[in-house]
Amino acid sequence: MAEVALIDALTMAMAWELEHDPSVVVLGEDVGVNGGVFRATAGLQKRFGADRVQDTPLAEGMIAGISIGMAAQGMRPVAEIQFMGFIYPTVDQIISHAGRMRNRTRGRLTCPMVLRAPFGGGIHAPEHHSESTEAIFAHMPGIRVVIPSSPTRAYGLLLAAIRDPDPVIFLEPKRIYRLNKQNVEDNGKALPLDVCYILREGTDVTIVTWGAMTLETMKAAEQLAEEGISCEVIDLATISPLDYETILESVQKTGRLVIVHEAARTCGVGAEVAAIVAEKGMYDLEAPIRRVTGYDVIMPLFRREMDYMPSVRKIVDTIKETFEN
Amino acid sequence: MSTFNLPDLGEGLPEAEIVEWHVAEGDTIRTDDPLVSVETAKAVVEVPSPQSGVITKLYANTGDIVPTGAPLVDFDEASQDAAAAPVKKEQSAATVVGNMPTGNEVLEETAIPGRSRKNKTGRIKATPSVRTEAKRLGIDLAAVNPSGKNGQVTIADLNQHHQSTQEPQTSKPPVRRSSAPTGQAEPLRGPRRAMAQSMSLHRDEVAACTIFDDADINDWLNKKDFTVRVLRALAAGCAAEPALNGFYYADSMSHQKESRVDVAMAVDTPDGLIVPVIRNVEAMSLEKIRGAVADLKKATMDRTVAPQDMLNYTITLSNFGMLAGRYATPLMVPPTVAILGTGKLQHDVVAVMGGIEVHRRMPLSLTFDHRCVTGGDACRFLAAVIEDLGKPQ
Amino acid sequence: METIADFEVQYSQFLDPDGKPSDDVPALATDTDKLIEMYSLMTETRVFDTKAVNLQRTGKLGTYASCLGHEATHVGIAAAMRPDDVLAPSYREYGAMLCRGVTMTEILLYWGGDERGSDIAGPRNDFPFCVPIATQCLHAAGAAMAFQLRGEDRCAVSINGDGGTSEGAFYEAMNIAGARKLPVIFMVVNNKWAISLPIEMQTASETLAQKSVAAGIPGIQVDGNDIIAVRHWVERALARARNGEGPCLIEAVTYRLSDHTTADDSSRYRKDEDVEKARAVEPLPRIRQYLTDLGVWDEKKEAALQKDAAAKVAAAVKLYLDTPKPSIESMFDYMYAEWPELLEEQREHAIRYDGSNGDPHG
């Protein structure tokens, strides 16, 4: 067992799969010699060779496209897009092909690929490096979107993603790449996909969140506990397809729901969670469903970045508002 | 004196190791001159001096690890030049650029995978608009009988409840359906919870024995006075055989007979069984019994039966057979020792003086605690009950 | 089989690394005023760039992409352009931008995390920095399309790197420009590195200039460290485009002497001796030497230039550091031409929470 940060847990997971599954190939810009601009693939090329851990030319559409080709022919590519801000050229390939391969060939060809990308803001990075547009992929049938929020879940969920027979967009909240550490056993055990994780049990209000926002949400929960409000915090982990059973069960217990995400508000994944609970959990609700999100503006450059993001205070205030009459 | 802290050297790196100092304490340095070389997780980086001045203190030695934002050097105040002035103002802010703080905090794994929790706590189901209306009307949702398809309280339920609490209860109580949706465990509350507890107590302690018989009520002049007649008959039974009217204390193995006949009457409500008590039935005329029963019914519907109205009874009556059920093995709550149950009134074929007639009869089931009551006691009691019930009035 | 198409790629250098002119050096080489102007700008760019890196290292600037070694290429391109032409840069071409009237302060504001840095006061129609690689090539082609449709004799110039030539957008832009004879010049600055990927692994193409062949447009390769060569050929290309003869590609070969950005450590993937070999042929000394040999430059002038550059940079830095951060409302001000109602509630929310998140950056 080692105390590792989230980024290291990712390296461990990729190393495990590279070792145990010869059909796994890691590819992307600067992932080989350089080990990735965040060092997510550090040491892998040295260990497994340049055929299994490939530095590609600079073209995101190409990276997604050849991954689809490899996957359809029996390999398991684990491709990296350097930042979510550069993922958009892949959208054509992912939506037009990765998400459709199984369906349009009636299962004859499938697409077991993973597309990894660091996402999210809060590290004072230049333009385009703080994107949080997971909703684009969540909307598309045929693909999974997975977002870990801790080192152990990063390890277990990435293993699951690589082993999954369907395409997975694996978004890594870069703000918490190195924030803290956890004891992660390198035992090759995957965690289940399509399931939420309850980070904190409570009785008064359910808070659904994911990614780096789990941090602010847990802090808000601690603060509220001191004021007598017991929060249940749920990490979606798999953004799509949603495990709404766990969410509904929780709302049945608490009667209140607040959703927190740093992505922009309109048509963010929070809207889907709210719609499901309004549809299936209406009779359990004691207050309107609320969302604490980024604004419907382009993420500002870093001098105003933190004003855009949900903060502990914004979350606490919104939760309290659900108790007002 | 101004302190220069280790800045974020690249998108939020946590710390750096001092590789080489390019100055010593006491040296004079100019803005942009090399100050120190440090190694981060990503690179060996040379940090230039942010200002001119005399170095008065170095905060770390070669080989030390310095966290981002921690003090690195002190400059002598007096030797700052104009260009450095803004630097000083920004220093504390400037050195914590990059909000990817890293730490060595080790997290516990506390996350529970979803769908693995089985314990569910039931809550009252109602739409927010119904909840608001309930609040406005001052209705406790828990008291309302829910009729919604998902087990929720509807606006109609609210209105009905509101009306029924304003008017006296005239109609036959509607058939109660369990309010919880099927398929999930609902913790018991209120009277149902109490019933679970008291029945468990019976099972654990009492040596129960039940005798079954029928009372012939064919000759009744007033064909409808069931509860009142049964109560009088019960009092007659207690008078004939007081052994069944009282308490048995197991610890001391002692039997306490009572002369007062305080009858606990089991009443079925939407919330479950409640058992209010009519006191001193032995001293009441039929009229008085009738009045007491009416009061009790109203109090039950209004939920104004107080806890003390349900304590300290000497015997229990259960008119279980309203809809169906001929005989039963009713269970009393210790320390009482007897409970009489009346089943559904029947039109039975009976033999009368060598011939056949159809008589209206009331099935009776008498459970007694055989630890202190004998079969003989029970039969004497039952015979007196049957005899009183057999009278025309 | 008969050969039905063939191609050749020509290379041009007028000043060698020691500043010695070739025999076929063009008239520009005798225009010492122009040369001194360009050399001065190259020097200012160098001083600015060094200071910007230092600002990042002392926590006063965010991540920054240094242009060390690219000064001749960048200044040469812009010096050949007309003020009413349009530039579509990537994110490293400070020499070109300063030449066209962008201020040092504006560049610092951009990397300092303030959108006002892209609201440049000088060349109002130039495109801002472009981070998604090679997408600017299409923008330049589009600008050229507008000029052509309106009958203007203006040109567009896009600049991208060797990595950018692998992107689909690069080819798509050349292709449409060639098909329509658009007045756009595609400058490819081959600095040999795309973060950690060397040019040898980027493509099987021997030169990047020959990628123009697929689009049916002319392409040449020049020594990007030779200010005379760069400016001369860009001028020729622009004249050609203005004349309706269509686009072309110019590959300027240089070397990225610095890390990709201040967040990168190039020692992980390249050898110091290779970098030093490249530094030996870098652009500033050779033009300085050439001018000195002509008798129009000396140490005194050099010292004065350095002092002047340092003062300009210091003034720009002070202005940058003194600029307070933008208002909270400015997050919302430029989303649409007309204010959508949806944003009103959010704007009020943001104003209410202004400064409450405890961000220590200020």
C-alpha cells in the first residue's frame, strides 16, 4: 500500500492494465518521453516501450479517430487529450463513431476505448485550460462519462473504464491532482461504474456533486454540521449513465436536494439530476431543488476565476435557503 | 524588512527543494539577478530576485524542501528601489498564485458505493404544494390517511381529513389500507410500534390458553347494542369469577384480583390499534355504559385519548369480528390475565328441543393466563358471560 | 508509369550565423535604417521576454510561453506586413505583435489572467492569441475571404508551429485558400519541438514547406534566424497575394531555445548540448554582427539600446502590476451584444459574492 495522490493513482492504474492486458495501448501528445504534461504517464514508456506508450503528432481529432480504429479491431486504447479545452476536435469522432459503433453494427463491432483529459478550473491556468464541459458528452447516448474525486476512486474507476467494453470519457479534475493522498493498494481491483458514492451520510439535505467540487461541498457540510444541519454528500462519479436510484433513495430520506457543479448552469448535468428527482421523487421533496454552479459565461481568466466557481459560502448559503419557508 | 515567499513555479506545484543558493546572507542583490535554484516535481528552476536589496535572512538550506508560499528570503527594508515597491505590496498575494494546493494530508476512504444501503427511513410523501396547504390548515401530515397511488397524501386527503375533524363521525369507518408503499421496509411508528412491543411481551411471558364458545343472542330485543351488552356481560363474568379480572406478577408469582372492572377496548384506527379504557363498568347501568362507549369512540376519532386513558386496566375486550373471523386466540398484555374476543355475529343452525332452528349467535374466544387462572375459573367466567348475553335485554 | 507531377522545395538564407551576407543578398540588406529598426525591436522583444519569465518565476505572472530564439522570424513577418493587413498568431509571437502596435502591457495582462490584454488598442483587426493549435489558420483564411469578396487588397497572415502542421485545421485552411486563391500567407515557424515531440517524430515529411504541395500552393523554406531572409520572402509573398496570385506557405526554420512554457521542463526530453548548438546560431548576434561590419552599429549604440529596452520594459511592467483586477460585472459584460435576461440573476449573484471566496490572488 502506498500513500499516493490522484495523479499517481492514475499512473498505477494504467501501469496495471498495460502489464496485464497486452491489448492496452496508451497514446497522446507528450505522454511517452515526457510522461505527460502533468506526469500522469510518467515512467510508462520506459517500462513498456514506445509501441505500448506512444507520443503522437499534434492532432486531437486524429488521436480520437485512430483510437476508434484500434478499438474496433480488438485493442484497448487509452488516449490522452492534454486539456479538456482541446477535446473539441474529438467530439466529431466520439459522437459520430465511438458512441455509435456497437449500435449501428448490431454489436458486431464495439469501441472499448478510454479518452482521458484533465478538466476543470481553479489552477490559474491560461485560456482554454479550465474547461468543464462534461455535459456535452453526457448528452450523447452510447458513451460513458466518468469523473473520479479521490485517489482510490481514480485508481478503481480508471481500471473499470479501461476494462469497460464501451467508450469512456474519463475526466480528471486537475485541481485535485496533487491536493491530498490516500492509501491505494495496487491490487488491480476495479470499482463499479454506473454507481454513485456516498461521501458523507446525513439526514437533512442531499447534496449531489462530482470532481473537485466534492472538496468545497464536504467543507460546506462540515460547516453546516456545526450549525445543526446534517448533509448527505453524494459523488456521482459516473456522470452518465446516472445512478439515480441512489440519489432518489437519499432524497427520500432527507427531502431536500442541492446540486453543485463548476460547469456552467444551463444544461449542465445538474439539470438532468434535478429533472429526474422532480419526476420520480416529487413526493419526497420538502423544498425546491437548487443548483450551485458556474455562471453562464466563459470561464474568466484567472484574475476572476474564483469568482466564477461555486465557493463554500455559495454552497452553504444555498443549502440554508432550502430550509427557509 | 520584507519577506519573499516561494512562488508557485508552474500551475500549482506544492513545494520545491533548494538545489543551490546564489546569494548568502549579507549579500546585495539586484532585481532579476539569480537568487536560488530549486527543484520541483517538474523541473529545476532558477528563481530571480523580485527586488533589489540586501539579503538579511535565508529561510532554508541546500537540500531543504520549502512549501509553495513559505518564506524564502528576507530583504533589508531600506535598500528597496522604486521598481520594487509594487512587489512588496503584492508579495503576500503573489506568492500563492496557483490554486492547486498540494498537501500530504492522507484521506481516509469513507465513501460508500451507492445501492448498497438497505436501511431506508420512511417519510411522509406529499408534493410541496400539499405540504404548504397542510401547513396552512394546521394539519399534521402524519395524521392524514394517504390515498395517493405512490402512498402520498393528496390534496383530497387533506380536505377530507380537515372536514372529518370538524364534523362528528357518522359513517362506518372506511376500510383501512396500509399507507406504506409495498416493496420496502417501513419502520413501525406510534400505535403499531406499541403493539409490536406489547405482543412480544405477551409471547415472552404468558402461558396462554383459549376457550371458544358461542352466546345465543337471538332473543335480543335491541338487536344492535353489541358493545354495550358485551361490556355488561364482561362485568358479569368478572363478578362471577374475579380470578380473570386483575394481574399476575411473575417475579413474585403473585396474583392480584380486582373488584373494579376497567375494560380496555381495542379500537382499530388508521394508525393502528389503540386501546382506550372504560372505567368501573361493574358500577354502570346499561345507559351509562352506552354513554361511555360513545364518548370513547369520539375521543378515538379525534385523537384526544390521553395516555393515562389507556393505562391501568384490569381486563381487555376485543370486538375483532366486525368484518370476518369467528374465533380467535386474542392476546392480552401482561400483567393482565384475560382478554375476551367477540367474533362476527352468525346465523347458525342450532338444535332446539330435538328440532332445528336458525339462531343469531355471537362467537366468543376467551384467552386466559394459565399461570394463575385455571380452566375451571375460565369456564365459570365464560358461562356467566354467555348467560348475561343470552338475556333479551 | 510516367511522372505527371513533381515538386521541389527551395531554401533561402542571406545572412549566415556569423552575420556574413550571401552573394544574392537583396536590396533590403542595404537599407540599414530598416535593419536597425528591426534589430532594435528584436532586442526589445528579447528583454521583454526575459523579464516576463522572471515575473512568472516570482509569482507575478501566470504560465508564460517564451519566444526566446524566435525574434527574427516574428519581427521579420510583421515588418513586412501593412498596418491594414491582419495577423492571426498562435501564442508566442510577441516580436510580431509588438511590431504591429500591441503593447507589452497588453501581453502581460493576457498572461496575467486579464481579458483586457486581448482588447488591443493598436491593430484593432488582428486576431488575439490563439491557444487551440492551428485553429487560427482557418481564421486567417476567413479574413482573406472577406478581403477578396470586398475587393480589398489587404492580406491575412497566420503563424503556427511545427506541431500545428499535424492538425487537420492547418491543411483545411491551406486547401480552401489554394482552391480560392485567397490572399493569405501561412507562416510555419519550425522551432523543432512540439512540447516534447521533436520534428522527426511529428511527420514523415522532410520539410514542412512541402505540405503546401498537397494544397497546390507554393511553399519555401527559409532560415528563420535570418531577419533579412524572413522579411524579404514574406514581402514577396504578400505582394504576390495582393496581386491576386493566391496564398503560399513559408517555413521559417529556427529553434525553441526556451521551454515550451514556464510550466515545462525541456531538460526531461532534450539534451543541453543540442540546445547550445542551436543557441550558437541564434538570430540576434548575426544581425548585430552584420550591422557592426557595415559600420552602422557599435558597443555604445548597443548599450544605449539595452538601456532603452530595459526602461521600456520596466515601464510596461509597472503599468501591468498597477492595473487592478477587472470588475466582477465584466465577467458578464461581453457574452452577447445584447444583454440576455437569463444572466441578470447570475450577475447579481456574482456581485453579491464578490471577493467572498477567499482567493488570495487578489
